[in-house]
Amino acid sequence: MDFSVLIAEDDPRIAEIHRHFTEKVPDFSVCGIAGTLEDAEKMSELLEPDLILLDLYFPKGLGTEILWKLRSRRQASDVILITAAKELEPLQEAMHGGVFDYILKPVMFPRFQEALKRFREYRQQLQIENTLNQQDVDRLLHPYKGTSPGEPVYPKGIDPLTLKKIRTVFDQPHPEGHSAEEVGRQIGASRTTARRYLEYLTAAGQLTAELIYGAVGRPERKYFSEKSGSQQ
């Protein structure tokens, strides 16, 4: 899944930095850059991006104007507000407007990357969930509840211990890759279970997958780590 990102920033240099940061994170691509509030409003409505990186201060107004217009027309785009303002009032308004995150300038890449990864996990959870119980709701609304700071939050059906076993399989280079059946056999799980975890790691950008065509029979889906590389 690829997430489209609109950058709304009046300083071209900062906008370029944010574009560069965005494109360093797997599964994110910049669909546009808006340098004015007017452009940000038009582009957000026309492009309907998954995520808007929204500056607070523009020469002709505040980025929160865009935030409230998104909410008034019930547009599904999420917003990360990016600002140099250290006052409490903008943060309170941003929270009332339902921003996904709030980052202070100057933006450091580790914090930026953390925000985008958390957004990706959040959207992936929304794709997985069909019906909700209270635990699912808590996971979506309070992703860090019950976890240590910096501890990743996994979607329903992904167990951290099993995920660790899967990752261990790829610790050593294996140029020919691994199939779901092979990985399942190594960790003592079914092919179906192994494939669910392998697809999760592929969506997270930690593995790559290819269809490998043998001499006979159906093509087989193989998974590769960055260490192993993939067959071309």
C-alpha cells in the first residue's frame, strides 16, 4: 500500500526537506507541494491525499483553516501539523481538530520517520479490522497505551514473539529467498501463518517479495531481506 502525501509549506527550502524526508520512508510518496493556503485548500480537495504535512503559519493565515475545512467536508485525509510555535493554544486547537501528530520545527528525521511509520501502522490496522472490540478501539485511539516509549504497536493478528522468530530466519543472507512454507517449517508454524507475517514485513518495507518461476510447475512467491538481495 502506497500513501500519498501533500506538503503544505510556504518556505520552499523546508518543503524540499520534508519531501526528501517523506521519500526516504517506504510506502510514502509526495503527490504535491502547496506554497500558499489557497493552493493547499485546492490541492487537498482535488488530490485527496492520505496525509497532509501542514505548516501552521502562512503569510495569509493559519494552516488550521485547512484542518477545519477538511473536517467540515468530512474528507478522510489525516494531518500532521508542523510548526515552530511553542505556545499551548495552537496545540490545543490542533488536538480539537483531530490531527494525527504535531511536530515542532526544526524537524529531525528520526521524529519525522517515527510519525510516518506510526501513521502507516494505523492505516494498516484500519484495513485489517472488520468488527471492533474494546481492545481494538484502544489500540487505534491509544497506540502507546500499555507499551514502553518507542515500543512498536502491531496490528491484530501479529504477535511480537512470532514476528521476532520470522525476522531471525532472515538474519543470515539467503540469495534464493525463502517461501512461506520454508519459513513456517523453520519456526514451527503453518504456511498460512508464516505468510501473514511475511506479508506484514513486506508491507512495512522490511522484506521484499518476488514470484520466482521454476522450470516446471506454478511460480513460487519468495521473500528476501535487504541482506540477501533478490534474484533478477
